[in-house]
Amino acid sequence: MEEKKNVISKGTIKGKFKGFKNSSTIFEFTDGQKWRQSEAKFVNYFAVNPEVEIIHKDGKYYMEVRGLDKTIEVRRIK
């Protein structure tokens, strides 16, 4: 049985998404939310205005990008 995801936010990244880089990478959503990558993980992936979900798990927040099978730990900055 698959564990139910605790989705706390859904949105669309504004403009070009080039993947995960480093802990200074900021993801801005079309609704104004801003999330900063909080772990060093490098994944190259290109998409324009991809849909994303923010998941809360084990006291941390993770971002899932549609079409990408990896997640990244993030923290909200706006």
C-alpha cells in the first residue's frame, strides 16, 4: 500500500526550470511563493513553467517537479 503524500502546496514554477543546483537556488512560483533548495543535489532537467507539489514529510519540506522522478528538500522564504 502506497503511503499518502502530505501535499501542503501545489503550484507552477515561473519561467524556465533548469533542475536542482545548490543551496542558493531559489524557485519562484507563479503565485508569488518562493522556496529555496536546502540540500546540495545536482540534477539537470529543463522545463518551462513546470507544475510542482510541496510535500511535508518527517518535519521537512520536499519539492516534486512533474516529469522528474527526484525530489529536493526545500524551505519557504516567501
